[in-house]
Amino acid sequence: MEAKLAAVFVSDLPGVSVSALCAELGISRQTFYKYRRRWAAEGPVGLVERSRRPHRSPQLMSAELEDEVVRLRKTLPLDNGAQTIAYHLERAGWPPPSVSAVHRALKRRGLVTPQPHKRPRTAWKRFEWPRPNDAWQIDATRWALADGREVWIMDVLDDHSRTLVAARACPGPTGEAAWDAFSAGVAAYGLPARVMSDNGACFTARFRGWGSGDGRCAFEWNLAAAGIEHLLSSPAHPQTCGKLERSHQTTKAWLTRQRPARTLTQLQNRLDDWRAFYNDQRPHRALAGRTPHERWRATPPATPGDPVGGDARASLHTVSRDGAFGWGQWLIGVGTEHASTPVLTVARGLHLTVLGAHGVIRTLTVDPTRRYQPTGRPRGPRPRN
């Protein structure tokens, strides 16, 4: 205000140079004459500081769109930040606003607290396999039931599409639980070319001195029999399965908002609901707002490598009380000791490899002239040891 008053009154004094006065006040000649015009037209009121907000803002978000932003902020079940809200608006047919515009709308309505002290963390260089089924990540994470009992969740994630191919509730991170989750994923999405895991005892015996003669556990043997490459992370390097580690956090955030499960069966039902929402409805930030299933369908999936070769097909079956299961038009005998257990069948043509929780149960070439494919063992009860 002092500079404005000096520009108005001192300039009328004799011998005062406008240029020198502007230099002393630190203003331009254009600003000096602007003050003079306002004083002449409005008097002292003309020198009051004015808002620089434009009279019209054609790009300003409409009231209807801002109301929809607020509604999504309050109703989205998970991940209701500005970026996710922008994805949902575009999918619903609204004119797509920028993420920053959505954030400003949330600030105007008092739904976010500005935190200018926060800065983005330095990001790791991301690596992504080029096709679905190029590589799956598998890992387990702890959870608790309503009574405080500790249980585990075995997750399997497709690296390319972020599709959660399996999420299985289990009492502990065992090899059987890992194979059950993997088999469930194969039944829905086919065989992957690779599986990535850490060095947990359920995934590998390589560093523990037990397992088969070459240091492999049942899970590793099953992968090898199916022609699937097993990629182990380096010790103390969780970034190898970083996408799944981050997915665990999102899964737990969703489960926290649900009613606590009392049993493993209830927890499995929650996980099934979560997978359906995650894969088909939730826009994924790493996928530019697409859902994992949209990303999955955009590229033909990969297949296992040379050990299986050809047109490998996989399917999950349950063995009957008679010790057999149906595969196509044939019945495959595996023995009554496997009754009521799930088996994974990998087929190339009529050549089958049948795998159970503890390894290969049987390999055979189907005889198309007979419906029942016997085990080859003598008939009658097996002798007791």
C-alpha cells in the first residue's frame, strides 16, 4: 500500500522522475500508471488489492460432476483416492477430469487434508513379463479369524495382468496349501510358463538339506513334471515378488472392512468375493485404470516350455471313492488311496501326467479303445506293510 500511495502522491511533486520513482519502489511503469488510473477513477478504494480470480472459468468442474466425485469418495469400498475416482468417472461416461482436478474438488469439499510435506518416494524400475501366464507369483501371508486364531492366505498373482488367479485360506503355509492354490489357478487360467516364489519351506527345499535326492521338495517336483520353470528370489530380496507383496496389503485392507470370518470356510468365501471384485471391477493404478481381467484378455497367454511342449492342457479333478476320475470320455484309475483328493492332470495329446499334493501319481498314454484306464496294479486290496 505504501508503494501505491507513493506512486499517486509523490509523482506530482516537481522534479520527480517517474522512471526513477518506479525503480526506487520496485514496480514497473505500467503498474505505476495503473495505480494512477484507479486513483483517478475510484479514489482510495481503487488501491485496495483485488482478487486475480477470472470472471469466467469455462474449464471449472461442474457442480453435478463435483457432486459425483463426492459420492464416489464416500461410497467406493476401497481405494477411493483421486486417481481411482477419475477412473470410475470415465467408465461411467462422465467427461474425464484430470486427477489433479478431482483432488482439488475433494479439497474444496473438505474431504482430503493437504499434506505438502509429503514427497513421492523414489520408484524402483518396474519389470513386467510381456504376456499373461509368462510368470505367476506365489506367496502366503498371515491373517486372523474372529476368535484370534492365526491362519494363512496363499495368493497367486499373474505378473503381467495383475490378475489374482487364486486366493486360498489355509491353516498354514505348507507345500500342500501351495499346490492347492496353484492347482486352483491352473484350473481357471491354464498352465503358466514360470512360477516365482521366495525361499519358503513350502516352495523349495534347496537351502534346507531335505526333500528329494537333488534337494527339491514336492512343490518343485510337481512344477518340473508339468514343464514349468521355478524362479526363486535371492535371499533378503522381496522385490522379486513385489507385486504380490503389495497385493497382500490391498487384500488385507479389503478384509478389514468386512465382518470378521469365524472359520476358514467363511474366510474363503470372503476371498472369493474379493477376487471377483479385484479382477473385474477395481481399476488398477499400474494398468492405467484397466481391471486385471481387461489386461489379461488383451494379449494371448503364454504356455509352458519344452518339458511339456506341444498343446499342453491342464485340468483339476477330484478322485472318486473307487480311485478314479473322469477325463474327457475316459476314466483314469489312480488308486483308492487317493480317494476324495484333488489331482492336477497335464495332457499333451493322449499322454497324461497326473499330479497330487506330494508329486507325480501316474503317467500314462490313454488307450482310446477302452473307457477305463487301469492303474496296471493287480486287482484286489493292496497288501499291508
